[in-house]
Amino acid sequence: MSDASGASGDVELVQLLTPEGERVEHPEYSFNGDDEQIKGFYRDMVLTRRIDAEATALQRQGELGLWASCLGQEAAQVGSGRALGKHDFVFPTYREHGVALCLGVDPLHLLGLFRGIDLGGWDSEKYRFHLYTIVIGAQTLHATGYAMGVERDGLVGTGDPDRDMAVVGYFGDGASSEGDVNEAFIFASSYNAPIVFFCQNNQWAISEPIERQSRIPLYRRASGFGFPGVRVDGNDVLAVYAATTTALERARTGSGPSLIEAYTYRMGAHTTSDDPTKYRLADELEHWRLKDPIERVRAYLTRSGSGDEAFFADVEDDASDYAADLRARCLALPNPRMLDFFDYVYAEQTPYLEEQKANYAEYLATFEDVTSEAADGLRHQPSGRQPQPAYPGGVH
């Protein structure tokens, strides 16, 4: 009998690289790349972890309002991110920092979002990477709708690699309990949408363990909706890459959706506002440290002779330089103008929001250090309206 944790032996787990760094075979999935590609994976994962660590430090120092760490999930993100084709489109959650890196998104944009500078300043069309989605599970519906549109535009199953594309919708194990995700499954199956649902099962939906959410492994849910599902070792970058490559090709050729459950572990807190020591044991964390996704690739490269100490030192130096540059650029970002958020709700301003903006500007002007921002807002106050006290927290 198996449980949701997958601890028992009858839950198949696709693995191509063991925690000790040994290559193993699988009857259905294989990695055909060379060691240079694996070294690229290693570099991507190290950079992702350093970006994550730098952002966490910046939040602790008051430079970011919040940060959602992906510590421990680097293989799931880099493996799937590097499997993407040149036309494939991604709908992320708010934690896919490694995928963003693989697609060329400047991590400064990610920091700007969590600093409150903007709502996500990157060009989604250019990078094929949609804006971060805070509403749990909502992005799976967006991804499914986009994939249905792709199919209707004739961009699936043509056999032309310069034309065919697929969509990836990322979500976590916690989101699997949301109605949005299950509705997305239904629509994707009914309309044979070219989508890969990629679940990073890090085993904790904030403070609730996966065992409380599902009585079966998550990948098995796919069969109930009529499409295939597979569980991969989410700390094995080679297995993730192989499984994602296969699923994307299936989608591009018109064979419909599939579900990948990347079985991994959230080494850090859910976000920087969370304290995981209140709900999980220290020995559980130590158990998963032995399965670290970066260390197993380093062990393989060392074992195979493809990576020497000079290579690892160069990667560390590059990561340190990258982090220092990112920190400097983050600190140079301007402070957000609180009144601006009224302008970004709709493409065209409404009288109701104009009134709200004027009220908020009036509120700001009551402080002793009256800012030019408040003065600007007052100058744009609609005539004939008396400002009312505004809630200082703004829009949530």
C-alpha cells in the first residue's frame, strides 16, 4: 500500500542520477546529453541558489517586502527550464526563479516585484515567461486557456519545429487541492490542449504536509482526467530534463496534456514570513540535505572527471560576482510611488479609481514630511469631490 509521501516501494520514481552521483538506467526515460550539458545544468543550479540566497538576505535587511525561496528545488526548475523549446511558453507561480533564469529573465525583475517597484517588469512575450501569479493555482487555468488558443491557431502537430509549441503550467502540491487546478485538468483533457502540468511537490503546502492533502501520489490523479502522469525524482536534474522533454514533445505533436510530479523538498521556509520550525522536524530536513540536487551533480562530475576543482571554483566565483552585481542593482532601484498603483488597475483610468487616488493623496498630505508624490496626487484630484479618509494600507 502506498501513501502520498511515496515512501513505500510500489510508487515508481524516475531517477537517472542517484544522490551519490551515480548514473542509472530507466526503461522509459534517458538522458542523451554529454557532460558539458550537465556542467551547464550545474552552473544554472548554483546561480539559482545564489540568487535565492541574495534575495533572502535582501528581504531580511528590509530591501524586499517578501521573498519565496526555491532552495532545494533547483533541479526541478533547471531541468524543466532547459528542456523548453524555442517557442514553448511558461506560466509560473511565484517561485520559479530557476526557470526565469533559464529563459533569460533578469532576476532584477523578480526582485523589483518583491520590492514593490512594479508588478513584474519583464516582457512576457519576449521571454515566453508569463508574470508571476500569487493567487494559488490560478495560473494553471491561464496556461490551459493559452494552450487551447495555441491549438486553435494551428501551432501544434504540424511537424515543423519552427512552428509547433507547447505550454508549461507550474504549480505546487498545495495548489493541487485548489479547484482551479482540477478545472484546468478537465479543460485540458476535454480539448486535448498542448500543455504540460508541472507540479513541484515540495511536500509542504505552507504548514500542511502532502499526506493531509492527498491519499494517493499526485501524479496518479492524471489518469482520472484521461491523460498520463509520471513522478520523477525532483532532485535529479537529468530525470527532470528527460521527463519534461518527453512531455513537451507529446504536447507539440498534438497528443495532448500530461502531468509531471517532481518529487522534491522545500529546504527553506514557504516565504520569508514563515517559520518552518513550528511544523516540521529537524531530522526531516537533514534527511533531505543528503539528497541535495546540486551536490549530486557535483559528485557525478567529480566521479566522471569532467569537473575539476578549477571548474567548481570558477562557478562559485561567477555566482559570487553575479550576486554582488544583483545586490548593487537592487539597492539602486527607486522607491515605489504609492500613488502609482492606482494607474495600473485598468488600461484606462476610471472615475472611481481617480477618486480613490485623490483620497489617498489627501491622506498622505496629512503627514509632516509631505512628499511631492502626495502633492502631485492632490493636483490631479477630480474637481467637485471632497476627499474622504483612505485606508493607509492601500489595495490588497
